[in-house]
Amino acid sequence: MSERHRTPYADVLEIMGWTPLVRLNRVTDGARTPVYGKCEFMNPGGSVKDRIGPAMIEALEASGELKPGGTVVEGTSGNTGIALAMAAAIKGYRCIFTMPDKMSSEKVKLLRAFGAEVIITPTAVPPDHPDNYVMKAKSIAKKTPGAVLANQFYSAANPAAHERSTGPELWEQSAGRITHFFAGAGTGGTITGTGRYLKSRNAEVQICGVDPEGSMIAPFFNTGEAVEGHPYKVEGLGNDKIPDTLDLDVVDEYVTVSDGDSFRMARRLTREEGLFVGGSSGLIVQAAVRKAQELDDPDAFVVAVLCDWGEHYLTKAFDDDWMRENGFLERPRRRTVADLLA
Ligand code: PMP
């Protein structure tokens, strides 16, 4: 049994981080390279973003921008909002979040459950459009007395939280043997902070970015050109511009994965490994498994971030009708016991 949790904690914020590293055994399809999942979905708010919520709030308190009784505003794909709302609940701040309309209804409901106000904005607008979720959050923060923008795409507290926690955890959990780290970038906080720490311990560790097809980050990394992307269904990853919090200098390679492959891998992780995770985890694992097969090296040590919990997507990746409507399920509908009884 792990030494963790043997003694009580002062509050829920203390249990964030030190997530388990679990070997993936079946989705690797026989590759001899060990692949491990970093179980960020086991954070109390159900995602990797739990690490940055309290850190960003503390930075705003320290700079004097956020005062007692104040309001935290943020544009979020959901998970940062959940992390901020959790910290805000404990510290007594009000929360207002803007969210693009493609995000799952589960995440909207979760944010409201924590007492946050949620404003839904259109997904298909350019990054500088006033209705864009980040632009909208900015204008709300400006207009609301006592409000401050958490600003995850610019806050140095975001990558710093990963440099301080995720990186050292992986180094210790792998006993310094980690050779490849796979993550995606929404803000880039995870890959930048973790990558910086791992490179500081061993410059040979390969930091591998994974992008949904349609995002502009991977094409920009690989060609230097800022192409216009197209909408995609995976949530929380990819971007239509390079965020301030993403340092591409720490990244060694950037690959893309399709929506269909991402969601099908999320389902395989759940059904074959018992790891109930969302589409962005599927996307990252898909690329990590590809690399594991290419390497076929028992001495390598590949880590993929399992970003968030599958329950956020029960109406999407885990709903066969939604998968079929979007062309992500290749097999015809399986006959169920209910069909036989009908
Ligand atoms: N996956 C999911 C589901 C997310 O919500 C996020 C963050 N928006 C990420 C991955 C990417 O993390 P980061 O912002 O640290 O790049």
C-alpha cells in the first residue's frame, strides 16, 4: 500500500497530484516497449487541471489582484473551471466561466454544481472575435467589480505547477528511467512544465506533443507556418494559435491523431485496461502506442498523460449513438438483449 493517505489532510486541495502511474497492457497490441499512463483523472476534480487551479489563484492573491470576496473569471474547456471552482469554493470566491458550445454538457453541469456561473459561447469563431470564449471572459473580467481573469493561456503559474509537481513525480515514479513523455497542449502548461523538469534531469528524454487533426499547433511545429485549422471533436487539446504558456523549445516532436482514433482508444482504455478516461487521453495514448510499436524496445519507458475522467463524456465518446452519428464507430450496431426481447 502507498504511504499516501495514511494521515488526514487539511482540505481537498492537499490531495491534488501524486497521481498513480499505471502500465498499459492490452492496448499496446503486443509492443515490447512498456507504456505507462499517468492517471491525472484521479485528481479530486477529475483532471490534470487540478494542479493549476489553486496555483493560479494563489498567484493572483500574492500579486494583490484577487482580494477576499472577489470573483475569478476564466475561459475554459471545463476542466480548468472545475479546478478553479474547487479552490474558489474553499477560499470563498465567486466564479464566472465562459465555455465554447462544443464542450460536453457533463462539464457544464459539474461547473454549475460547484456554484459557478457558466456562459456558453460559440465554438466556430476566430480567436479574436468578441464572442470567442477567451475574449468573452476578458470582457466579463473587465466589467465585473472585484473580478480578475485567471488567464491560464498566459499565467506562468500554469507551467510552473507542472514543473514543480508532474515532472518530479514522473522522475521518481520511473526511477529516472523515463525515455518518452507524451502529452497534448491546450494551454501547453502540462507539456511545457513537465518537459522542462524532465529535460533538466536528463536532456535525452523525448518530449512528444500530440495534436488533434484540425489544430494548428502540430502543423506550426513541423512547418513553421501558421495554417488555419478546422473544427474537431476532441475536447481540451489543440489550439487555433500558439498560447503563451506553450514553449515549443522543450518539445522534440509533434504528431497528430484523428477524432475517431482518439475516441476509439478512450473506449479501449476503458474496456481493456479498466481506465475510464476521455478523448484527449485516447488521443495521447494512440500516439504513445504508435511510438512503442515503432521502438519495440523493452528498455524504453514511455509515459502518456491520462488527462481526465470518462464520466465527463458519457453523452459523447461513451454513447454509441453519438459515436455512430459522427462516423466514429465502424462496426454496425450490435444486437442487444433488449433487441432480442422486443
Ligand atoms: N485534456 C483535457 C481534457 C483538458 O481539459 C486539457 C486542458 N484544457 C488538456 C488535455 C491539456 O492540458 P494543458 O492545458 O496543460 O496543455
